[in-house]
Amino acid sequence: MAEELAYVLVNPYTLFKSRTGGILSRLLSRTALDLVASRVFAPSKELIDEYVSAIVTETDPQPKQVQELIRQYVLDNYAPDPRTGRRRRVMSWVFRGENAVEKVRAVVGHIRPGGPVRGVAVRDTYGDYVLGPGGEVKYFEPAVLAAPTREGVAHKLKLWARYSDKDGGIVENTIEYPPGVKPQRTLVLIKPDNFVFPSGRPGNMIDVFSSTGLYMVGMKVHRMSVAQAEEFYGPVREVLRTKLKGVAVEKALPALEQALGTRLPEGVVERLGDLIGPSFGEAQFEQIVKFMTGRAPSECDAKQKREPGTAKCIAIVYEGVDAVRKIREVLGPTDPKKAGPGTIRREFGQSIMVNAAHASDSPENAQREIGIINFGENNFKQVVQDFYGSLK
């Protein structure tokens, strides 16, 4: 069976209520599809007008009443706020794999009032469709939107991709703060060890980060190049070359003394650290880059260093008051063994390098790291265009 693309749009209310992680966890673990792209949108009126015109169709298997409900819901909740003109946040995920459309729809679930089974599909848990005694709709919240047919997916994905440069990326001015409040932005990377096989780990981690009360204003499925990793972790490089002298000596000294049949004088041991420490630190730096990209710098020529790596991560920009500190607190220290209960690294980390996630340690570093990840690089659009051949 040929591969398909399927998409999920996370509604503004779902984002506001920080339900994003739980939904992504279900989609990843239950479909076993590959998450190939993600982008946060602040949709314009033009995008929404085009989108709603494609919602009610004869080919959609959903009842016309449901299609009309969705159409009105999008007009009311996706379009810019008519009172303030402020745009709302919408997140889009693109999945790829065999039978992707049907698998995603099965996890998302149907729109129906009530129902005997609760909590099975995304909409069973996070959506509501409440009718009054006369059959009138009292409350409607579908949680997410997903096209039910391959044709619908193709048409709507191409539409969102066409607007993804203008209306997507790291979105601006979508959150209203009290007067005088200055929000920060920080970067989180959900590292490649969470994508070795399909699981709910990335979504579960997003759930923990959501406990900070911060807002996701950017999200990107990213394959870091070696050149990006070298720049990203550049500040660590010299630290490793000097900091790991003692570790290098501890590893090398017993074997060296055994081979020579003698104990080395203290001065010689110190000089040994100076000699082998930088090389050992450089080897550790190579391992970090290889872990994040799938390639070691020493294995690449200049062209290969600039190419996307083979390892995948999710990059998220969080916004809010004191964002850097709040994210670092729930992340935990570099060594998972030293991380406190309930932190990301305590729950999901394995070692100092394979420690589940990265977060910026200062506002200045956040700005630098966000720039390196380059959210302006629109791989959401590229994925859609490459799959369908064009956006028309």
C-alpha cells in the first residue's frame, strides 16, 4: 500500500487549555505513523475564508449537519478576533505512512453527541458536542480537525501550505498579557532518543512542559545538520576540552601504568591530562553532534555538514513570563540521576547525553539557539510540496 499524508489541526481552545501533549501522544503511539512536519499558524482572514469554503462538500462522508458545525466553528474560533483583531494560534501536524488518513481518523474519532464509549478517541476525551432537549446544539468543541478522505487531505494541506510562509512560523502577538508584563521566549528540543520507535514520549514530555503555563508559539520537526549542531553546541566544546581532563586521566592511567609496570609521578599525570584531555573532550563533542544529527563531524565533508541529518527532533518555542527559568525547572539538571521527581530528565532521561530534552539556559542563548534552528525554514511547506509535486 502506498504511503499517504494525513494532517491534524489543533484548535485554538485545545492549545489554550494545554491539551496538545496528550493528543500528540495518542496520535504517535496509536498510529505508529511518522510525524514529518509541524507548524504553528496565526491564520489570517484570507486563509480562513478559503479554508471554510472547502469544508462542506458532497464527497465528505460526515453528515452535512456536522460539516456545517465545523464550518461555523472555524469561522468563530480560527479567524482573527473580531473585537481586537488579534490572531489565534492553530497548530498543524503532518503524518506520513501507509493508510495514514484512516489511521489518524480512527485516533481522532468522530463528531457525535454523547455516545456509550468515552475516552477512546481524542474527541471522546477532549471534545464536546452537547445537544439541548430540543435537539439544538448547546456546545460544540471538536478538539482537533482532520480531513476524512485522501482528496480532502490533499486539498486542505496544500491550502495551509500555501499560506504557511505568511501565516505560520513563530507567531507574533497572539497572546494577551497584562499591561507592563514583558514575556520571554525559550527553546526546547525534544531529542532524537524519543523517536527511535513510535511512542507517546514526545507528547508526554510536552504535557510536563505545559505545567509551566507557558504558550507554544513555534513548533518544527527538525533534522539538525552537522554544521548547525557544531554551532548550537559550540559553547560546550571548549568546556569539554578542559573539563574532562580528569575523566580522561582516570580512564587512561590504569591501563598505561599496567603496560609500563610502574606508577607515574604526579607531575607526569598532570601533563598526561593536558595532553589527552583536549582529544578526549573533542571525542565527546563528536558524540554529542552524532547523537543529535546521526553523523559525526569527522565523517562529513563540507557539503555533507550542511545537509539535514538523519536524526529527528522536535523544536518548540515557548513564550511567557520568566519562560527560561520555568522550563529549566521542569526539565531538571543535565544528569538524570540528579534530577528531581516529576522532571523531564528524571522521567525520560537515560544519561548525561541521552537526557530526553534540551532547553535554553538564558534569554540570550534562547535567541541564539532559535536562530540556529531557523524556524523561517519552512519544511512544513516543503514536505507537502515534495509529496504532491505542487501546491495547486
